[in-house]
Amino acid sequence: MLPKNLRNRRYITLFEGIRPYRRAWLRRDVVAGITLAALAIPEVMAYTEIAGMPVITGLYTMLIPVVAFAVFGSSRHLVVGADSATAAVMYAGIAALGMSSVQPASPEWVSLAGLSALLAGGLLWLARVARLGFLADFLSRTVLIGFLAGVGFQVAAGQIGGMLGIPKKRADSAFFSGDLTKLVKTLADVDAASWQTALVSAATLAVLVVFGRWVKVVPAGLAAVVGMIALSWTLEFQAHDIAVLGPVPSGFPSIGLPSGVSWTDAVRLLPTALSMFFVILAQSAATSRAYADKYGDRFEENTDLFGLGLANVTAGFTGTFVVNGSPTKTEMVDEAKSRTQVAQLTTAAVVAIVLLLLTEPLQYLPNAVLSTVVFLIGLKLIAVNSLRKVYALRRDEFWVAVLTTVVVVMVGVEQGIVLAMFLSLVAHVRRHYAPHDTVLTWDERGQMKLTKAAPGRTTEPGLVIYRFGVGIFYANAARLSAEVMSLVTVPDPPRWLVLEADAIDDVDYTGAQTLLELADRLKQRGIVFAVAAANEDVRRQLDHFGLTEKIGADHYFTTALEARDAYRAQ
């Protein structure tokens, strides 16, 4: 048995996202961290609109949770913080509780948000203990594109009322229920809009577009926020019926369990936490993997699970909401040439300075600015180019992505993530249920060719070498049996049928029984059944299930060519 200190290292490691470190990297990491703070602070403040949280809690997501992952995670590049997808899921879950006394940004709402972060963190820890990092692969990239597109539509549509200055009591900003009628109601109440607020939104949108496309020296979000704060203070926006944030508390968040919550609340929020868990798992793992591959860095999904879990637990204890591995923030530090999590630690230090010294100017920030920033974030989640690419390459997967988007928009984000997982599994099983099966042939020059398996098709007179494209399991075993029998039920049946098994990586009980039955049926017809190119694991499985005893060890061949030569020799 391993010593206790080594056993603990299997679950908890420190500074894997930093070690080994070179002093030459420090300047770039610090600059990248400052750049990330400048870009991300307006973004996370905007995410509080999606989450229904006080604006200061957006800054809290970039403080202790960022440090927690930097210390305990394994990815050298992944940035953890507030994220639009998980914020939308959380909002939908809390709003669905149907508690009239719980309103967005209220202390009760903040407590439930903290509880949902604690639950998500606990699920991530359980997944770490059970080594369930592989679950990230159960959300295909296609359905994730569709899911995020649906979330993006809801996020963008939910900000239209705020951009136009329509009073919340009429616009009903709680849009994340999947009910499109609320968008219709918002547009129907356009007579209640404030032209001053709409003008601020239009100006903010122009700044974001101009700086985002042509003035890249200054971050677009930072330019919009700082510029509008300055204008609001100078021109006294509040006196002209333009809503502003108002006083923003300074200092660090208080630490403690969310107040006023119960076990009943935890049980009711568990489905929401589970949905967030899968989004965090899929999105964080995909982002970490992409940047690890880009730089050839090591990356351990299960270690990241602990870091992500701790980040969410600290979020729950510091009065903020769920955090996630963010592709956009990770790209920000990558563009600034960051090499390690030292950049993220620098960002946390900058945010701490802002919380201590610079929260007073935030009170002049117009609410419409945050609504506009969130509106653009939502539009960016609708990855039209990715959808167009999927449509061109895999039409069936495109329609799966579209169906996921429709469910998120029409029903809700929680149902959308469940559907996304289900469709990912269905697509996987479908491909394995109907693999590309072929018959091997050789041309005049001795080059192997693969032709579609069809009745009457042979490798050469009297011989069929049949290649099954995937592992044999309960769902496709009957297909294999039917296809093999169609190859031999012809006027001039073959004398040998060889199963070419180079693509078969596993055989379950049903698949093995099917092979045994096939061997008997072929023997009754006077046809020799043989296996070629099976790997060691599959050969061991076939031995265990009794196929070797039935067909004889001399009917196993290392390659299809060897099987053909044996047939010719016989």
C-alpha cells in the first residue's frame, strides 16, 4: 500500500498549473494578468445581469475562486470565472423554484446562488474522487454548439428591455425560463421605453463594435465602461431618467455559509447544480484540452475537477455565484502570451485593488451599459460559422445541434443540457449501431481495397473477408449477424468467411453469443468461419467466451492477407 502522503497526492496536488517555472516568463505572465483584468472586469460585471446577482459579485468571481483553481488545478492556461452559460442555468434553476419572495439581486437570491455553487462544487469533488473526468466526452462538440447557441439567444433577448429602458415590472427581465412570450411582451411594451437609455445603449454598442474591430489597443469593454462612467458623472445621467448602478460596496467579500437556506432548498436546487456540473465539466475540459494540445503541456482532467470544485466551493462561501472554465477569458490571456497560472494570480491581485480602491466610480455606471455588453456576449455565443461548418460537413449532426437550440429557447436551459447529453449518446450509439462495413478485395497491383458489404460481394471466388467497423455490442450484434448471413446466402456461397477484426476494440456478452451462433450457422452450411487481425484484448475475450474452442485456434490469423493465403493453400 502507498504511504499516506502519496495516497493523498492522487487527489490533491499543488501548483501544477505553474510548475516548473522560468523567471523569463514572469514579465509576460504579469502583463497578461493585468490585460485579463482590464478585459474581464467589465465582462464579469455584465454576467451578474444574466445571473440576477448584485454587480459587485461579478468581481468576487475573479478573486478567491481564481486563486483556488490556479493553486489546485492542472491546466496552465484555463481561466476560471463567471460564465454566461452557467449563469443562465443558475438563473433558470432559481427562478423555477417559484418563490415569490425571492427576487433577483435580493439577499435570498444571493444565498440560493451561493448554495447552488456549493452543490456544483460538491458534485465536481465527487466526480474527482470517482475519477469521472471522462464524462466530459459525453457532450459532443456539435450539441454543445447548439446548446450555447440557445443560451446565447436567451441571453441576448433577455437584455433588450434593459437596453431600451423598459421598466422591469413591465418587461419582466426574468427571461431565462424558455418562455418566448416574455420577449413578445417586452417588444409590445416598447411605448414605455426611455429614449435617453436607448441612446446610451446605442452609443455603448458603437464603442464596443468600433474598439472590438478597429481599435484593439484598448479593450472594447473597458473603453465602454470607463467612457460611460465618465459621461454619467459629468452629465448626471441619473437626473435625466437614466438608471445607474448606485452605491457599490467596497472591500473583500465576507466569508461564510449562505444564510437562510435549508436542506429542502438544496434538494430542490440539485437538478440545477447537476446541469451546471455537466456544463462546467464539458466546457472546462474542452478548453483545457485545446490549449494543452496547442502548447504540448500536460493536462489532467481529474486534477482540474478538484480545482474547479474548490473554485465553486469558495464562490459559495464568498457570496458570489457559480464559476466555470471560460474559453473567452482563456483566449484573452493566451493572446497576451501567458505561459502559466501566474497570470491568473496577477488578475486576482488587480481585482483586489479594484475592490479596495476603485468601486466608488462604479456607482455612476448606467445599467444599460451592462445590458448592452451582455447582449453582445449572447450574440457571440451563437456560433454561426461553426453551425455553418457542421452543416457543410455533417448534415445529421447539424440538425441535432438545431434541435438542442430550439429546446433551450422554447423549453429551458436545464432541459436543453439534458437533451444535449441524450443526443450526444444517441449520436454515438447510432454511429456504432450502423458502422461502415466492407468486404476486402485486392486489385491487380496487390493493393487492398474496401468495398461496401452487399449480398454476392466476395474477396475472390469462394472467399469473403468481411470487415466490421466497430466493437460488437448488444445494439449492433444483430446487424452483424444479418449482414454476414446476407453475404453467404447467395446462389454460389463462399467456402470461407473471415471476420476482419482490426476495428473491433471490444466484444460484449451479446456480441460474443452472436459470434458463437454465427459460427454454428456457417458450419451447418459447410462454410469455414475465421478471424483475422484481432488485437490481444479482443482475442482474449473471444477465448474467454469460447469462440476459439468452437472454430479452432488455427482459424485465427494475424492479418487479412495471411487469411487469404491460408484459404488459397487449403
